[in-house]
Amino acid sequence: MSDSEQNSATPATGSDVPPDRLAISPGSEYFDADKLRRGVGIRFKGAVRTNVEEYCISESWVKVQAGKTMDRKGQPLLLKLNGPVEAWYEDLGENPPVAKAD
């Protein structure tokens, strides 16, 4: 597939920026399977993170698992880390639009 064919498959629109808040847990009100299916990249404090369970750009935090520790409902125990968060869709290739706090 040529570059022009790839670009036409994913036209640049306002929906090319991930939401302000997103979670990977189906029990969360911020879960969205369609957006997660696209692949969301997260940069937290300048480093790309692959272990983020939930993020909020406007409030500047991410939640990550606390090792193998589980809560009383059998769900992973999450730690909330504060700092600058940036998100982008990985299916847009190199230099995608990035959502970040102003």
C-alpha cells in the first residue's frame, strides 16, 4: 500500500485526537472499546508508557498497576501518578496529532 493510500484510509479530522480521559477497564465509565482498538500511545513526564490503565489529560494524572497486588474485588490495585500527560492514536503513523494540557 502506498503512502497516499494509507493517508486516505485515515483522514485527519477532529476525531484524530484521543479523549481527555480513557480507561482500559470495561467496568469504568471512561471505557471506550472503539477508541482503544485504534491503539492509544501515552507519554507521561516525557517518557512513553505502555502500562497505563487510565489517564486524564486535563487533570494531569495516570493510573498504573501496583505490581501484582489485587483489591478485595480481585481487580488490580492502581496507583495514581501526577504529572504532564500526552496521548495520541498509534494507528495514525508517525507525527500524529497529540492531545495534551495547555
